[in-house]
Amino acid sequence: MPKTLADIKKALDSNLGQRLLLKANGGRRKTVERFGTLSETYPSVFVIELDQDENAFERVSYSYADVLTETVELTFLSKQQDM
């Protein structure tokens, strides 16, 4: 991933609407993995619409700093990997 917050935002802006795998720190040594779609980007945060069949929540949001500090990992899925 890019090294600055602005670069991370640009990279996410270019992937709007893409399917992704989200790996996030869930606290107390837990890692949460979820599938979803990058739906919106804002100046400080981005929003992911989660797959409803797997998750209790509809949407989650994270800051670009979470990606920079590797608290959140995003892996964009190509059409071949899409489930």
C-alpha cells in the first residue's frame, strides 16, 4: 500500500465499487475477516458495504490512518477470485 494518507485515499478512490477482503484487528488478539464492496470515500474515512449473508452489520467505516498503520488490510479481488 502507498506510504501517505493522500496516496491511500487516491488508491481507494480508483477502486470504488470493487469487491474486497477486509482483515481488521478485532482487539484482544482477534483478527476479523469479511468480504464486501468499497462503496464510498470521504476526506477522512472510507465505507465498506459488507456481504449480508455473512455479517450482522451492513456497513463499516475506517480511517485512512488505519490502513497506514496496518490495523486494517484490504485485498481487492479480481473477477477470477470473486466468490
